[in-house]
Amino acid sequence: MGAPGSPTALALARLRRSRAALVGLTLLFLLVAVAALAPLLAPYDPLAMQGDSALLPPSAAHLFGTDQFGRDVFSRTLHGARLSLPAGVLPVAFALVLGVGLGLVAGYAGGWLRTIIMRLTDVLLAFPVLLLALFIVAMLGPDFSHVMLGVGISFIPNYVRLTYGSVLSVKEQEYVLAARAYGCGPARIVLGHILPNILSPVVVLAALNVAWAILTGASLSFLGLGVQPPTPEWGMMVKEGRGYLRNYWWVSTCPGLAIMVTVWGVNLLGDGLRDALDYRLMP
């Protein structure tokens, strides 16, 4: 938690006072709880087809209506959270670990390692995130795990560049020079002195990237490269209902709203983290 008056304690206090962060955290907590309890909360089997109940409007029996196969959209939306939420968190975690590690090596070691890492990063940065993820998934084949891998790889350059720049700005600070003079090895200096002092912008970027990862994963599923039918996933559900929007809006609108609320919650939390971890705003 950090000692009273420490930067960590001040950041946590600012985070608790941030209405945006609290709203975002509450929304995400509810969404995680819904995903975990989806089998208990869903009133129907998300895969069960009922031909005589196709395209029913929202009602007490079917809160979000039914789709063209008579499947309950509410139940499918609840179960879709079990894939759409990991599709946002896991790729970002993968990109964060690998990208920060490469950025630390490039920034502290320098030399030919820096040249190789940064040139590869420049190549990846030449492609838009969605296009790069689309290319990777198209090469590997349509699958949910391939979507997460493609999205994760497409985010790695952002963490490499951010970490690299941050390391360059702190590696000559007095506390790093003192640790080096005291005889600390490179690993101890990087992990014990440099990394803790550059984590704030990395954490904020990771929080905001979760929203982009959810949107990118849903976009790939919408294009047919992610989760395959009949598995419920928000992007796939939007795709399945796009031909019925004129008369049966609920088939696509309800999972689309789930994506919107999730991304909104993540962005609110990211904004709150940015304000809380900005040392310039601390007293």
C-alpha cells in the first residue's frame, strides 16, 4: 500500500477520489462477476435453438429478445463476456511483458541489441494495429487463440518504444549512478531501480490498450477470423445480426452495447489511473 505520504499512497488516494476511475472500476467488477457467473445467471442455454421462438422482441421471457435461430440473446451476451473480456486482458498482458522486457534491454544495454530491437519495432509500427493483427490471424487461421496472439503482437511496439524512451530518461539519474557505483549488477539496476520508476506510463497505456484489444478482437470476430459459430462472442454476435438490423435491431444492438459499456468502463479507469499516477498533479 505504501507508507503515508509516499508516492504510492498519494496515487492511491487520488485514485479513490476519482469518480471516473470508481465508475470504471465498478463497471469492470460487475462485468467480471457476470462473466464468472454466466452459467448461473443465464436463463437459457446459449447454444439451444428454438425454431418457433426466432426473432422474438425483448420481453420478460427474453430480456434481449432472440436471434434468427431462436437462441436467447441475453444468455448469449452473458456467456460472450467470458471470451470478450479475456480477449482484452490477455493480449495486453502478453504485449506488456514482452514489450517492456525488450524496451529495458534496448534502453539499458544499447549497442547492437538496441539497433536490432528498435529496427524490428519500427517495422511493426509501420502497420496499423488492426491491419497487423488481421495479417497475423489470416496467416495462422481463424481461431480465438490466434486472435489474442495477433492482437498481442500488434501492441508490442507501443510498449517497446515507451519503455525505451523512459529508460533513456532515467538511466543517468543520480540513484542509478549511485547503484552502479555501489557495485549493483545490470539486472539489479534495471529491475530494482529503473523499472519501478518507469511503470506509471506503462500501467496507464496497458489500461487504455485493454479497450483497444476488446475492440480489435471483436472486429476480427466480426470479419469471421475469430471465434467461430455457434460459440457466443460479442463481435460474432454483432456480425450474425447485421442482416436483421432494420426490423430486428436487438440481435446486434445488445452485444454491441455490451462492447460499448466495457470499453467505456476501461477508458474511465484508464483516465483515472493517468491522473492518479501523474506526478505533476501530486501535492
